[in-house]
Amino acid sequence: MMLGEKILQLRKERGLSQEQLASQITVSRQAISKWELGEAMPDVENIVQLSKIFNVTTDYLLSEYNTVEVKVSPNEETVNTEENTGQLAVRNRHHIAAIALGGILAFLGLCGVMIIWVVSIMNPVIYSTSVPVPADSNEPINETVYTGFRAFLMNYNATGLFIFCCVVAVIGLIVVFYPFWKTFFESGEKSSKEIERIKDELVKEVIEQETEGIRSSVLGGKK
């Protein structure tokens, strides 16, 4: 059974007119008519919408040799929903824990940076370094003078502490945003794979239709 014949059969079984089906998919009635007559093929998004409206799989719609309508039973749908809900709950708990841990790390790191910066403003210092020269040398002493925040860090040997606070803050921010990045890339990857799979099935369906048409033409010519 061809895709157009399946759409026609499923539409009539559901008691839908072409206008009603078209309004649910947001296409024209003429598009539905062309699909059912085999004059045009629905795109990937339309295939997915049709499978949801008719409560069948995309494999059933696209496979020419699959004439058994595959529906999702209520029990199976309930089990799948419960499993997905449980997995989603566990995943959400992990995300919340990661966000909380990352938030604490980022807060502590940023607080450390802010405290060091505020103390450096309240206690300005001047730090100088000089290169020793021989006593009998007439060369001037090479002295470098530092002021501001850098002078404060060097004077109190706080450079290591400042770097540590910055690293903790950065790690905390990464931990906070990692679940969002992971979810975003996983959803995009799943959507891409689903679209590619449906595209491959559509190409296979078109090739099968063309092959069937050529076979019919050859057999008709022989007769």
C-alpha cells in the first residue's frame, strides 16, 4: 500500500475530511488531495504530524510493504510515560544538584575575588623590586615600582590565592551551565537523527514508487 493510500484510509477511518486534516497540519486541502492521489509527497515535518494525528508510526506510513497499522497501546503508552517520567525526574535531580554545587563554587570563588579586590582598595600599597649590583659598580640600581592591585598581590603574596579563587569561580560556572549545554546538544542531535531517518525513508519510498512505476510500464508494454 502506497503512502497516499494509507493517508486516505487513515483519514476516512478517523472520520476526517480533507479540510479538517489540512487544518491540523496547517497545509492546504489541495496538498492533502495530492498526497492521497500520489501526485506529491509530504515533507519530513508533515510525516511526523501525520503519524501523531493518526496514532501510527512513521515506519508504517513510509513502508510500502507494511500494511499492518501499528498503534501504540494504552498500556504500553502508560509504561513508556512512566519510564520517561522516572528518567526525567532522576535527570532533573542530577541537574539540580549540579546547579547547586556549581552555584556554591561560583559564589565562593567570586566572593574571594571581591574580598581581595576590596581589601586592596582599602589598603593601597607600593611595591618595588630591585636588582642587586656589585658594591664597586657605578651602575644605577635597577628598581621597578608597582602600584594598585598588582602591588597588593605581590606585597602580601596573595597572587596564588587570587588565582585559586578565579579557578574555583570558573569551575562553578561550568558546572552550573553544563546540564543546559548537554540538554541542548542532545536534543539537537536527536532531532537531527530523526530527521535524517525520515528523509532516508522518504527517499526509499520514492525509489520504490519509481521502481514500481517502471515495472508496471514494462509489463504493460509487453502486454
